[in-house]
Amino acid sequence: MGVSSGFYPDISAPVSLRVGSQILIEMHQSDFSDIVIWTPVDEELTYHGAPIICIQSAQIHNGVTLQPGENLTGSQTLTVR
């Protein structure tokens, strides 16, 4: 079992997951600059037999150091087409 992943720094535009020319999912993010796309490679982890793909907003490339009591707030919105 393991993970297959990709890290994409400094993404400012919306991101689309496509199969051919069809957009399946579109992601918008706010207050995060990076995106991590990953999929579990454990073949038992599927959704009704389809592979799982995870798309997450992140703040990795230009990391943020928080002091005790401080917060980092951001959001991501996924739209299924």
C-alpha cells in the first residue's frame, strides 16, 4: 500500500479534472497557493469500483509559521459537473 501524488506550487487559476474534453470536477481555492493531487494506490480503496483521486489546497511552497494561538484560514470549493 502507498500513495501516488503530485505537488503543484503557486496555482492561482481554478483547476479542472478532465477525462478527455469533459470537465468532471473544478476546484477554486482561496488563501492557499499550492495544490496537492494524490490517489491511494491500495487497490481495495475504490468508490463503487472507480479509483479515488484527492485534490487538496495546501500552503507548502511558501510555508507559514504560526505562533501558539494563531490560525491559518483558507478554503477550497469543489464543483462536480
